[in-house]
Amino acid sequence: MLVEKKIDNFALLRWLDEIMAGHKGFIAGGCFKDLFCQEKVKDLDVFFEKQEDFNSAVSYFSGQYEEFIEWYENDSVKAFKQVELNVVIELNRKIFGTPEEILNQFDFTIAKCAYFKKEVQDDDSAEGETHIEYGLLMHEDFFEHLHMKRLVIDDQIPFPMSTLERMFRYAKYGYFPCRETKLSIARAINDLDPKEINVSNVLYNGMD
């Protein structure tokens, strides 16, 4: 289950506001594992609700010559590098949706976290004026599983081979699956058609 948290309680995330400026995207995925463990963040995955928002973000970042430089591009993402922070911003062009829809496509609970902004109507405005507020959407067990370094799948596994590959990657950093998660992955792979067992054909290109 996903829950929304007030950003006022997470001051360590406010530097992300600079990355969120100028476009309608939101940051989601594995970067929050590193942020909350106070580890170096190498890249940030930015997602969008629709193609037009992605296109607008590309135009915005392309125009910020002094702050961002074009870094690389593939079928899944277009990436820019924030020069001062030395962080790569990956704009995802592969899947679109709301923060909730995107997080529901992630496998492990420690990756189900998104920093987003929304337009909110002013309480004292008679003319319907609005302002922007930031929010944090995460799995209800995000911090528990992060603290325990436990890999848990609480939903479907749309790309079992990708999840298996990611499980081994996380193991390098000391994160290991619970028994139920291992069984879920094994069953999901067993149910695959032989033609679907292709590690390269994954959802997570450009996603952590």
C-alpha cells in the first residue's frame, strides 16, 4: 500500500527542488534508497504523466546551458548532467503515468518512493488561486524494509527476469530477498513462456 508523507519532515530532500523546477515530471525509484542512507546519488530517474510533459522537460533542460549538459540518450531515457551537483538526470520516455501508477509497476518496496509536486488551491483565495506543494509518496513499509535491507515484492511481477537480475544487483549492496519474495520470483519465472525469458527485454531500462 502506498502512503503520502508531508515533505516538511524530510528536509534532506529539498535540494531536489532544483531538479523539479521548470517541468511537470517527478522523481521516483532507487535513488531514495541512497538518499535516506546518506549515500552518494549518481543519477535521478524522472517520470512523466504524458509524452507532452516529457517533451517540455527536454526543451527546458536543453535550454539551461550553464546548469545542465546533455549526457546520453537511448530508447528509454534522455539524460542530462547537473554540472555543479555532478548528478545525472534521466528523463524516462518509456512509460508514463501518475506517481502512483509508476510506483505500482516497480517490483521491490525499497524502490517504491516518489517525490512529486501538485497544484493546491489557496485556502484564503476567493478567486481560486493556487500554489505548488511538494509531496512524498512511498510504500508503507519503505523505511522498515530499507532499515532491514530486505527485498520484498508486495504485488505482481510483470518482468520476472528483470526482477531476478535486479535482485542480484541489490545483493552487491547487502540487500537480500525474503523467502516469500524468492518464491514469488521463482513461480513467476516458471510461468513464463520460453520466448519471454530474455533478460534484455525489461521494463527497468532507465529505472532503478
